[in-house]
Amino acid sequence: MTKVAIIQTTPVFLSKEKTIVQAVESVKQASAEGASLVVFTETFIPGYPAWIWRLRPGGDWSVSEDSYALLLEHSVDLASDDLEPLY
């Protein structure tokens, strides 16, 4: 039987590098406890601000634009080696 670990920890918001380090440590711990499949929450990297939907359309446009730019900047780029530490 496959043992699954579901990681429910807070990422280091807007820090792709630190969150990946945290993910590696979580995988190591779960593996040491017998897990062969480790699952993270959606948008673990770069994190997901639930408050982003509370911004006013139009009125908060610059805040929204800046926020999404930061989220994109700290997101995983699948064409790069961002996730190599997790292999």
C-alpha cells in the first residue's frame, strides 16, 4: 500500500527559493516517515493571497498589477531548473 503525505504548511510567501528549500525538507521528513508520494497544496510556490479577490476592480488596479507581477516573478518556471532540488 502506498503511503501518502499531504503537506499543509505555510510557504515562505513570495520567496520561491526559500519555499523550495522548505518543500525539500518536508519531502525528506515525509519520506523518512515512509511516504512514497508527497502532495503540496495548490499554489504552494509562490503562495496564494486569498485577499487578492478583495481588491476593487479599477480602483485597486495598480495594487493588483503589482501583486500579480510579484506572484509571476516568484512562480516556478518549468522551462528552468527551479524544481531540480525536489528531484
